[in-house]
Amino acid sequence: MPSQNLLRGAGALLLSCAALPVLAQDYTITVWAGGTGDDSNYRMDAIDMAADILEREAAIRGEELSITVESQAWSGWDDFKQAFSLASEAGNAPDLIVSGHEDIGPWSEAGLIVPIEDYVYFDTWPLSSIYPNLIEVASFNGQIWGIPQDAEARVMFWSIPALEAIGWSEDEIASLPDLILNGEFTLYDMLDALKAMQDEGVLEPGMAFGPRVSNGPDYWQFYQAFGGEMADPETGKLVLDTEALTGMYQFFVDAVEMGVVSSTHLGMEWDAWHQNAAAGSYGAWHGGTWHYAQWTNQFGLEDFFGTVEYTLIPAGDENGRANSITHPLVYLLTAAAPEEEAAIAAELVAIASEPRINALHAVKSAHLGISEEETLVPLYAENRWLTAASERLAPHTNAIPNNPDFGTYWTAMYEGLEASWTGVTSVEDAVAEVEASVTQALGDDVIVR
Amino acid sequence: MVAPAILLLMAFFFTPVVLTGVFAFTDMSTSTGISRGCYVVTPTTLRRLGDRGLGANDAEAISAASYAVDEAGLAAARDAGTDAAFLADIEERLTGETFETARDFELALRDLPNAPRSPRALKSAADLFGQSLLNHRFVTRAELAEALAAHAPGVAEEMREALTDDAYTGAVFTTENFTRLATQPETGRLIANTALYVGATLSLFNVGLGLFLALVLFYMPKPVTGLFSTLWLLPRITPVVLYTIMWKWFTWEDGFLPILAEQLGLPAFNYMKGSVVTAWMTMIALNGFIGASFGLILFSGALRAIPVQQLWASEVDGANRLQQIRRVILPQLRWPILFVTSYQTLSLLSSYEHIWLTTNGGPGKTTTVWALEAFKTALSNYSGNLEYGLGAAMALVLVVVGLVLSILYLRLFRFGDLVGRPRIEF
């Protein structure tokens, strides 16, 4: 393809000329970040800080560089992903986006993003210091597409006062994380404890269990708790484990039957859920490490460590394991960025990944750091919650697969959960429907067990 | 007048319908993109082909990369305008060398004294010295076929064909969407929900309440009528977002209704989302209050057209209000009632925005109607997997249902008679 080579060559020429003192270069880098609330402003601000550093570095080299960063934060995911997909199709996409790593599959296939490894060296600092498992999460089809922006762990939280009210001693509560890790305390043991809390009158009926109120990677944890596997490590194909899915759906149906959660819990308002969680109105509820920041900053939870115990998601049965899912967000470089802008944007992300800058985001938003070095940054090191979560939860986390078809499977899984949880269909029918729709849509690309 | 009308019809009806029709027969989604696709051989492509008989050696041949610093490469780099000093370094220190992977070659290039600072510039230069087929986006089929033939001539012709087919990233034509809609149990539930939503909203509110209000206002003194008619128009003229927020204030925990219920000792919770029955009631009522005003206006107009002498005559005959309504008024409201029914059926079938902004189809998916599901499938869902093709197929079903119903209603109305020449000479 001579024409493309020529074009690339021209780009290369331009860039190699950048070393000479030339006229001032002005760049406007646009960044959109999804799922970004009040505490996550450093997803964009870090790029601003990086721009300042890059400008100063350029000045020292004798170049004049001026970078304007324009950013947009999107609090949700539906509207953000819709906006980015449609803006890309219309040619109005930003240069950089911050999104979940699972978007790499479909977006790379559609050509909406370009591999960031073409623009930065992953064997030089600071990118070389990023945890290898996070780099793997940002890779797809043998290429590195994104630079990890944060990491996390998803957590089962427990109300210490409620556990005490049903007769648990301080030691017993302290040993809960290990019991769960070893599979000695299962999801059904949890339901029994929650039921006891309600019977004791400590918690309102139907309020003892507070699962996430909307779709999220969290629900895959319950599939894993019953022995499910999302993708086959050998072939990379998606795996639908009907037995595990049955176990998972049945668990939520049983929770409804025991009266510890309502059949209409899904779809409830996030704010109400946060209020309940922060006020100790639930006996056990599951969320993520970052919720700590929300509850303590915005929802008035004062004594977190005194009132809340935190563990992995317990195993469901003997086939499954206690687990936690990490859902790192990644900086992705879009195909809409002109060559030179893309090079600058990628360089900005690399600078933003330096430990001190990334630690600002990690600590403010209660996400986990992206490198070992970051944990040494005093701000991070002295944060009790991040240190605790890194030790107890992070080592047992895994990520959802980067597969362009995973969205189809995910949607079907959640619809099945909604249908069985609300009692619209039986568990068996819900699983059969998921199986039918997934095999119909994906054919040989999914393994049914 | 005909030409602009046809133009408008083309722009706002036929073109969208035709496009929906075309998209409905594709597997278009976020992954395929809307515009034309490319041809990319990825490790996933090779794995898929492996399942269909592509040998390991062939796969290796296809994925192999080689970089050689030779005359051809240097010339290409010179043509592409690679920095002269850097090129001189390459020529002087690396001529004659070959590299197995792009990474090895890049490492060698980075060691050169005049290597560019920008990774992109260096990698672009490296690309000029070799070829790697894997993960390269070819614009046309012919380009990939040519590259495959040159890169892996040992691979059988038909296998190369299959590989090229599989490497296409764009949308392809298929009837799969309709098969899926016809076979999944979800379809039945969506139809049932839609029927309940349209049927209940229409009968209870758009026609029922509209008619009731029109009749009540008809018997009231004039000034009162004007005030109440205006009040009932509020739901229709309030912006959708504001209207739905008001319903949230009305039905959520700590909202007006739950607080009132608490005072009365009734169960108080988020009525919009807290139970399936109350979610349905909320959804029907909030849509219904908008539709009721439409019926109210039409019915009021029709009532005014009834010669008042008929009512006086019935009163003289000793008819009470109910008898009057039943025997005199309702028979003369047949056409407006049919019109409101048919018009509102079509508009309710395709409306989803109020549901989306309030119950959002929940709890679970219990209040999800066809139009909302089509919208979510095609344009708005959590996983970001926008299935434009399937969504278009769902929308097409709505278009067809709408057209069939329209024809049915036109015949029911005897539209021909309505617009026919008057039989009375004026």
C-alpha cells in the first residue's frame, strides 16, 4: 500500500522535524470520560496536569508547545457509550476517551480506536511500571490498545452492628474475611445471617440484603461464585456455564423468597441505595472500593472501619470460589485524532500515568493504583482504605474478558437475572432463554457447558 | 402543492422507513460500525479459521512478520521522507540485517544516535522495512487478497478466501434479526406489555377520561369550563423532562403520594419503581394524563356541534343526564371516539420517552414495551453494544403494524365517504 506508507512517512517526517526549533505548535486535545462522578475529576484533570508538564519539557528542549485540554465528564455509561459510538460514526469523536476495558473489543473491531502502543513505549517509565495484569486487561488481539487509568476491587460490605446484634463476637466478625476466602462461609450462609438480622428486628423486612441496583460487572461475580467462567483461557471463546448461571439466578430468587431483598430491587434509585448503605440499613451489600469515597464524602458515613466489614463475594457452592472483579478503566486513543494530535495525546496519557499524578485520582476516588510505585506515594500509602483493600481484595480479583461479543452475552445474562428475580420467568426458563439467545447470536463463538 | 408534499413525505417518512428496512436486514452493531468495514486478520480470525481447518503452520505463516534492512526498504523510507540523519544511521549500521518481530527491529532502531524522539515516528519508519499482515486494516478485499497471496503463498486458495471473508469487519446482510424476534420468548412478553400499555392507557385515559371530562365540562357553566380545559392541557404542554420529574416528586419515597399514604396508614414506598403493579399504574397514568387532554379537546368540540335543541327536546321528554348522554350524545360522538382511538393507538405504540425517563421499563423488565426495547437495543444500553440491525428490525415491525392498523382504521372510518362529494347541494 504505497499511498498509506507515503502518508505515514509524511507523518513520521513531520514528527522527526519536531526536534528542530520551529514555530509555536498549538494543539487542542479533547478528552471524554465515562462513569465519572464528583470524585473522579482527575481522570481529566490528570491530562491537564500532564499538558502543563509536557509544555514545560518542550520549553526546555527549545520548542514552543501549547496544549489546550478540553474535557467532558459523563456520569453514566449508557449515554457515554452511545455518544462516543455515534460521534465516531459522524466523525466528531474526541481524541481520548476513558472507558471500561471491555469496550476495546467492539471499538477496535469497528476501527473507532487505534492501538496506543503505536504511540508510546511500554518498556520505558512510567508505563513500564504499570502492573502487567493491567496491561493485559488493556490488550486485545495481541496489541495494547489502552493505558490503564485505575483499578479496583468489588466488595461485599457487612454491617458490623447488625452482625453483633445476632450474636457475632468481635473475633468472629474479624475472621469473616478469611472464612469467606476459604469458602467456609457461602452466599447461603450469608442469607441465613441476613434472615436472622431481620428476625431479630435489627433491620427492616426486605432490607437485609442490598445488591447493586443496576447492571454492572458485579453480577458476574455471582456467576463465578457458582463456578462459572466467562471466557475459556485457552481459546479466548466466551463460556456459558448453564449450571453456574442457574446457581446464580436461584440464589437471588431464594434471597427474595427468604424475604431479605425485594423482588423489585433491580432498577431502584442509586441515591436511595447509597443512603441505605451509608446509614447501615442493609446487613450486607455489594459495591466497589470507590464507594468508600462516596459514602464518606457525600453520604455522611463517619466511622467506616468501626461499622463496616469488607470481604470478597463469598462462594455460592462447592463448585465456585470467593471472588472479586476488577474493572479497570483505560485511556483509549480514538481513530478520530489526527496523527500529530494522537501522538501528543498518547504522550499526555503516559505522563498522567506517573505515580504521583495517578495517586491523586486513586486516593480521591478510592480506586486502586496502577503500579507498585504508586503505592509508595505518601498520599496513597497513608490511605487506610486503599492499603486495606489492596491487601485483602486485590490479589483475588479478575477482569471481565475483552471480546467483541461479550456485550451480547452480558445483556442476555442480565435480562435473565431481571426476569427470574422479578418472577417473570422461572430460573430454568431464564437460563434456557439466555442459552438460546446467546447461541443464536454467537453460534460457534460461545462454548456452552 | 403536490411536489412539496411529496418532497416532505420522501424526506420525513419514506427515507427513514427505507433506511430502517435496509438496516433491519443487516447485523449492523457497534462492532461492525455503520460505514463500510475493513479487512483485518487478527489472532481471533486465525483461531476461528483454526476451528474450520486452518493448519497451525499456515496460521504461523500468515501471522509471521519479517523486517529486512535492504535497498528496497531504504528507498521506501527515503521516498516517505524519513529524517535523513536517521536514515543514514539505519543504512550505515543495520544494512543487511533481518528481524523476526517488529519489537526487535524497533529496539534496534531506538539504539541509533539520530533516532526520533517520537515513538510514532520511529514505528512508522520501521513499517517501511517490512510487512506484517496481522492486525493491519486493509481497505478493500482485493488488497488483503493480494497481501495474503504475497505473504503466505503456501496457504490453499480456498482457505485464503475463507480467511478474507472472515476478516471483514463491516455489517453483512442477514435475516437473522427476524428469526431471533420470531423465536425468542422475550418477544411474547414485549407484545403482551405493549398491548397492556396501549390498551389500558387508551381505554382508561385517552378515551375514557377524555370523554368523562368533556361530558362533565359540557354540563358546567362556561367560565369554569374554560379554566378546567386549560388546566387539563398542562400535562401536554409541560416539557417531557419537567413532567417526568414532577411525577418522580409525586411518586417516589418522600414524595407527595407516599407521604399521603403514610398519613392514611397505607403502604408507602416508591410507587414508580417499588412494585410491578404500582409501576404499571404510574406509567399508564402519567402517559394517560397527556392523552386525556387530546380527547378532551376533540370531544368538547364535537359536543358543541350537537344541536342544543336535541338536548332540550330530550329534557322535555323527561330524560335524565345519564339517559341524555347514552341516547343522544354518545351516538353522535362515534366518529370522534373512533378517531381518538385510532390516532392514539398509533402514537402510543411508538412512544417510549416517558417510560424511559420514569420506570425505565422496570422493575426488572416488567414495564418494558416494544418501542422502548427497540430504542435500548439500537441506541442505549449499559454494555454499549448497540445492535443497530436488530433495533431496526424491531422498529420495522412497528412501522408495519402501524401501516396495517392505519389501513384498517381508514376502512373502518370509511374515509372515502368522509372526503367524498357532499350529497347535499349548498
